[in-house]
Amino acid sequence: MKEFFLAMKLVFSVVVVGILSWILSVYGNLWHESQRVRKRLQMQGIKGPPPSFLHWNLPNMQRIQSQTKADSTFNSNHSDQFLAHDYTTTLFPYFEHWRKQYALSGSNGLRGASILHPFQSWSMAEKYPRLYSVSLQQHQLIRSMGVYQGMGWEWNFAWRRALFDNEITSAANFLRDIAENKIQQQGSDTWEWSTDPEGQYSTRSAYDLIGEEARDNSEEECFEKLWRIKVPARFVVFAWRLLRDRLPTRQNLQRRQIQLTDSLCPLCRTQQEDASHLFFHCSKVQPIWWETMPWLQVKGAFPLSPKQHFLHHLGVQPAGVRNNRWQCWWLALTWSIWKLRNSIVLSNANFDANKLFEEAIFLLWSWLRSFEKDFTVHFNHWSSNLPQSFMYQQRIA
């Protein structure tokens, strides 16, 4: 029996010691973290009442609250009653007391324009909008936001009121972010145009920036329309490689440091082979593209790049055009051009425009037969009425 009680006492002691150790560990971590944040804030000119280890700031808060209550009782006995609209000073008098005692001073021009030079990736107004809203230095330059001390640059920030608890955490994160950047003492605050390598604004760089945004939008539109076309996947992937200029044309092979004895277009043998020339502007294939335009009774110059050519092809669609068929025709013709080009390069085949055209037409017809519902038209009849085959008015399909 003695052994049982002894074992129980031992277990109880271990449990009590474990609980106390856990409590002390948690409390110690909280204390250590608060002191670390407090030290970081003090380094930036943000001060406050020193807390005690066990009671934090509770004794100080109770003392201030009691003093304020006594003062208000004295004033109520010796003056007229009044209505206070600022309830925070009544409910939390220690905040007002600390605000007056530890008045903050410093600077903070972190709108974005003034912080662009050292911190180009973000601005305080975007990442820390709550802190920015209470800053007194939203439009100041960096040189007025701190001073150089013996250990380096020291920031000084000013706020229009004392920071709340949740804002102090944000302030600590903000300080950690800006601590990663080095302020050069010999440098001065300057405006920097981020799109230019030298940071200088020019009309050309602004034009390039606008053009880049337009190209990004057109690229997104281009691929969005491409993946909707109803053809076998391998043909869509081919078109995607063409639009991205990823096909192994001779120009692309040379870019990859592949030695070639000839870089001319295999079809016309007059110009260097790149995607734009091979598929759209070669003297051998351009007449085929021009021949298809009268089918829809449209005219116009072809764009230079494959992406713009694809979007232009999809855009010239009068009323009554079967959009999917017209889109498929672009894929069928470009695929047939690439297939013939490979035959010429690898098998010494001869260029035959009629054969190229017929293969593209047959490929398009096979897609329509597989993917269009109720399409039962014979190839001979369909191919003999090509202009009407792309229009809704004629019941060819």
C-alpha cells in the first residue's frame, strides 16, 4: 500500500512540475517575444511604458485609471457637468496618458513614390494600409525619415496617435521588411523610372510599356481562342508552338547554337526561314492565303507576327460565317505548310501549291466530319463549294 501512495505522489509531482514548466515556458516565450518587438520599436523611435515580468502593465494601468477617476470626481464636484464625446479617454485613460508621456516623433514617407528607389517591390500604402493611414509623413522623402548613427541608418517614424495592439504587430513586420534594405549615406533620394535600366524616363520607354501591356492582353486572348477550337489535340499543340515561336525553324535552330549549312527558306530559297516568313509571307504560300480571303469577301493586309495573324484571321468574320470552320482552316493550312516543309527538307520533295491546298482542304473536311454534328456532306461536293461551305446561308452541312 505504501508503494502505491508513493507512486501516486511521484506521478502527481511529475504532473505538477510538467504543468508549471509548460506555463513558465509559454509565459517566457510571450515575454521574450514582447521584449523583442519592444526593442525593435524603440530602435525606430516608438516608445512606451516598460512592462513588468509578472504583471505586464496592469499596475500602471490601474494606477492611471484610479487617478483619472479621482480627478473626474473632483472636477464634477467643482464644475458644471459636461458630455464627453471622446469615450476612449474615459474608458481607456491610460492610452491618452501614454500618448502624452511618450509622444512619437520622426518620419515616414512611404507612400510608394518616395519609397520606390530603395524598395521597389512594394509600398507601405499597399502592404500596410492601416499603418499608412495613421502616419504623419505620408509624402516625405527618405532623407527626412531618419538619421545616420554610429551603427548605421536609424529610422524615425511619427504617427498621429498611439498604435493599437494589432497595429504594433504590423509595425514590427514593417520594420523587419525595411530592415532588409540598405540606405546609402552618400546617395540622395531620386525618382526612378523602373522600366528603363538606367532609371530615366523617356517617351520610348513609356511607349514600350504600353505596348508590352497590349501584347500581354493580345497573347492571353490569342491562346484563349486557340484552345477552344474543336480539332484533335496535337494540332492545337502545334498551333500553340507556332504562336509561341517554338517550332524548329532554321532561325530558331541557329539561336540554339545548332550549326546549319543553310538558313534560307526551303520553299522560296530567297529569305531566312523564320515562322513569320515560312507560314504567312513566303512568296510560295502567300497566294494561298490571299485566295481564301475572297471566300468571305474581305480584304486587308496580313500582320507580320503569327499571333497577330491568327487574331486577324479570327477577326475578319462577316455576318453568317461559320466561325469554327474559319478557325479550323487556319490550323489546317499552317499544319499542311509545316508538313510540306519537312518533306522538302527531309525527303527532297518538290513544292506543289495545288497539292498543299488540297491536303489542307481534306484535313479540314475530316475535322468537320468528326466534330460537327450532322455533317454528312461528301468531300467532292463539299470541296467544290468552298466559299459557301464557310457560310450559314447555304445548307451544305
